[in-house]
Amino acid sequence: MAPPPPASLPLSQRLIHLAQTLQFGWFIGHLTLLFCTLRYGLSYITFHPYTRWAVFSYRTAFVAAAATYGIVVFKAFRARARSPNRQQGGALALAGDENVQYLVMALVWLFSRQIPLALLPFTIYSVFHVATYTRTNLIPTFQPSPSASAAGSSPGGRTVPKTTSPLADQIGYFVKGNYDTSMMLVASLEICLWFRVLFSAIIFTKGSWILLAIYTVFVRARYSQSSFVQTAIEQGSARVDALVSGQGTPPAARQGWETVKQLARQATDATNLNRYIGGQGAGGKKVQ
């Protein structure tokens, strides 16, 4: 993340300097997503999810999501293009970029029928991105610290400037204390969303089988790259194992569950992209 403007500049120039960066556009995109999700959520809980403003809020939220991830993908591509020893990679390497995956899914949800659950993973990411940008850029812009050259560590392993602002410190504690739990929640929501899309396909909702195929590819990619998704699936599988191992469970149900697990393992092995793009497997990389 780009550093805040120099503390030696007047406030007006610091604000202009901040607003002229792509990172500020990225921040505005995440902020817009949060406001639109809140507006749509109010319509949803009052049983009016298809009013003009509700639909506008839902679609705008995904436009904002696509814009934010598009900015990150553009910046990464530009950085690789400027690197003297760049390695652009092929289509598989591009598909293996987590931000490209979320960009594609934002566009897919934008043009698909409304599924409110699809907003929640993007919303949780936006909460942390807005909080981090506020701590590392907005607050130092308004309240420059003489100790701004000192460095601290963010939950994602990045170096961020320290501030003397109590608000910035509280935001930092919030992000650090809730990051892992929230990423597990995102992983669980993404898995639940797959079952939601599967249900739509079973009842033959228009376009649902195409959506299921696209989202299955996305979940498979997330499984190969995210330790949180792997843990969520392992925990879910363990719960089903405990459920079917009961004495009252019919043998046919146990056999069916074992068959499902075996097919899932075979499909996972057959679609392991790390064989083709030389990936390192799951990691803790934070989506932008």
C-alpha cells in the first residue's frame, strides 16, 4: 500500500496528493461497496429486495467490487511490465491470481440473478481494506506524526507507518485481532454459497448450471490457494462424518457419503492447477 503524503505539505495539498492515487480509488470502491451492501441489506430485511433502489444498490456493490479488484490487477500487471526481469506467465498463471479470480466473480455476480449471500464475502474483505487504508493513509494525512518513519507490522505481513493516534491504534488492534476469524467466516460463506448455487441448479433456475460450473471452478481455485478454505472444508467434512457415524444412520447413507468424499478427492487431484503453474499450494496471502 502506498505511503501517506509527506507530513511537510499543507493539509489541502496532502488531500490532493492522496486523492490522485489509484489506491484512493481502490479505497472509494471498497467504501462504496460497504454503503451499497448496507442499503441493500436494509431492503432485504424489510422484504423489499427487488425495489428499484435495492436492485441498484446490489448491482452497484458488484460494480464497486469489480473496480477495486480491477485496480489491483492493473497495478500488478503494470509492475510486472516495468520490471526488467519480468515473467508475465500464461493464462494459467493469470487464472491463479486471487485478485483476478475475485474480479471475475464480481463480474459474474453483477450480471447474474440476485443472490444476497454473494455480497457477504466481498463485504467482509471491504471492511478490513477500508479499516487498513483509514489507519495507514487517511489518519496520517489528517494527523501527521513525527514518528511516521517508524514502522509497524500489519496482519498481512506488510510494513505500515506507526501513528500516535488512539483511533489508528484501535483500528490496528481490531484488524489484527479479527483477521483470522473473519477469513474463516469468508471461507465458510463461500462454501455455503456453493450449496446455494447448487440448490438453484437442482431446481433448474435459469442460468444456474452455468453459474454452478463457474463458481465451482472458483471454489476449487480458492481451495488450492487458501488455508482458510481448506480448514473450513475439513471442519465441515468432520461434522458430516460425526453425523453419519451414528448408530441410527442407515448403511446406505454412510456408503453414499464415502462415495461423495472419494469423488471429491479424485476431482481435487485431477484439477490441481499447481501441477501446471508451479504454485506453492495454500498460503495466507491476503486478497486485495
